[in-house]
Amino acid sequence: MTGRGPDQMVPAGQWTDEFLDILDGCGDPEADDAVKAYLDQAGMEAHRMVGALAATAALPPEEKTPQVAAFLNEHPPLPDWADWDALDRTAALFETIGPQMCWAMIAASGPAGYLGYRGARVLAFTGRLHDDVRRRVMEAAQLLIHALGKEKGRGGLYPGQPGYLDARRVRLMHAGVRHLIRTDPRVTAPEGGPPLWPSDWGVPINQEELVGYLMPMTLTAFRALDVMDLHLTDDQQADYLHTWCVIGSLMGVRDDLVPMGLESAGALWERVQQRQYGPSVEGRALTAALIDWLDSFVPGDGVPAGFMRRVLGDAHCDALGVPPGHWNDDLVMGAMSELTRLGWKADGSSHAASGVFALLGKVGLDGFLAYQRSPDRPAFNIPTELAATWWTGSDGRPPS
């Protein structure tokens, strides 16, 4: 596969309000039909199904219907526009700066997504079905590592590989959440009050939101890497965006919305922010919980808040309720010194900002590795080849 040429990419001019209004009414028919058949035949409530998928990455065999079993077991090929060379180049880049990319996703892409008040409401509501902020971040980090990492030389997005399977599971879970929000009385009429999902918001987790999700994972991540003094070339950015377009396709983004080039992505990002981004109670609560968790293991005073403000800008951070924070070289170097004192090494970075955020990313991953989830849920996993590269211990694992 060589991918689509420039004339086959989604054009920047496609992202009009009229077109995006249509996407607001579009869900994911294939996954939605599988979930509806499952709920009709298994007699299981939507919130139990979503909780099972989140907690165990599977459904009990006795409760699977043929439709859901087929969806989870089927491994359709990647779309014909997928560029294997671009996926391999992104995997090689991730092997080099993966910890910084993980930090960018956790501390920048995540809060950028919280600015979308519809998505923030979905997260706040389904948070009652999951655990806490660490669980949500860990699930996102696991998808990133599985999708971009390699195991025994085989990329994570090959059919049947961990990243591929994670994306398909998330797609099914989205369909369950979509059904839940549209039918559950706790949402449609909570205690006689106004619905938590107004009808003029369109379908929950609709196509505009699904394709819009790719933007903070890419364009915001690029800005975050710039702040870390890691500047990707245009070709590297294009490869990374293409990789996320493949992930988006696996998660149910319509084929006519991907792939896209950097110009088209920028145009979409501008429109989505204008249409759906703003302050919300849920966005502020999610951001506050994230900062509290980051502050619990990041040395120094105000590093996460300062980083968010540097990446997202004061206007967006004010909308999210991010504390003022501060940013200076002394703060970065102080965090670096503290992490080094605790046993972490800068392992070759020539830039203070890049080094400290590589260390912070590894500290976060170390916490995920130690985090005990439900017995039925596979432990957080880092492919052995990545672990051996990111950590220099004899066993390829983080220092104790």
C-alpha cells in the first residue's frame, strides 16, 4: 500500500459549517447496529456493556451475540489509502521520542480535548462507569503505545495486532456510549431536569467529534513537542497525522473524512474549535482532576499548569480553569534535578526541556505499569522493544 496521492486527500475546503452540520447527525452504523443487536438479544443494559468493555477489554462469552462476536473477531484490512511506509516511519520516531509524545498526549492533547464541551460531557458522564482520571489517561496512553509501538518487528496497527484491536474495541465502546446517552433516562431526563444531551447537539460521539478528536492528538501534540524543544519536520508531522488517520478509520471515522494533509487538518481544527470549544463545568472538572493527578508525581511547583499554558495559550487555559502556573528555565532544570536525584537519567538529551519531559513521560508510564486494575483486565503493557529502548536497566523496565 502506498497511500493516496495529494489529489486524493480530503481537501481543506471540505470543512464547511454545512458539511459539519451533516456530520453532527451521523454516528457509526456498523458498530451501532452490532451494539443494538447485542442489547436486544443479550438483555444487558448499555451501561453494563460499556463498563464491561472498559474494565475487561472484552465481553463475557455467554453474553456475546453473534453480531458483537463477529465485530470483535473480524480483522478487516486497513483502508486502501493506508501508507505502510508512513506507519513504519512514525513507529521509528515513536521509538526515539515516545516518552515525550506520551507526555504531550497526557498534558496537552487531553486538556485540549476537554475544551470541546460535548466531548467533556461524554467523558464526565462515562467517568461514573470507569474509575478516575488515571484510568482514562492510562487507556489513552495504552492505545497510543500499542498503535505506534512494534512487537517483534511488527507494527501495532497491522490487523490483529494490539493497537488495531484496541481501536476496534474503543469503536464498539463508543457505540455503546452513544446508545446509552440517547436512551438512558439518567441522561434523557435526569430526575425530571433538562436532558444532559440537548437534541441540537446531534448524535453523541458523531462523525464531526470523531474526526475532530484526531486534531488534538496531532496538531496540539506538535505544539507540545515544540515547547519541549523537539521540532518535527513537515514530513514527520505528515506521517504522524497519517498514522492517526488510520487509527481514526479503525475507530469508525468515515472513509471520506480521511486521510488528510496538514493544510486540511488545520482547516478542520479551526472550524471544530469555533463550533464546539468553550468553557464548561465538565471541562473544568476534568482539567482540575488531571492537574491534581499530574501534580502528585511531577516535581516542582506548577510544571503541568505551566506546560498547558505554554502549549494551549492563556485564553483556552482560562476556559479550562488552569491555574496561572509559571514557566522558566529554572523550573525545568529544577524538575530535571529532582528527577535525577530520584534515580532517573536524562539518557542523552541535549536540551533541558526535552530531557525533563522525557523523564516525566517515563515517570507516568512507570505509574501505569504499577497500577493495579481489575483482575480480568490485562495489565498496562509496553512492548519489550520499546521498553528496552526507553529504559536502560538490565531488565528493560523502569528503575524502582
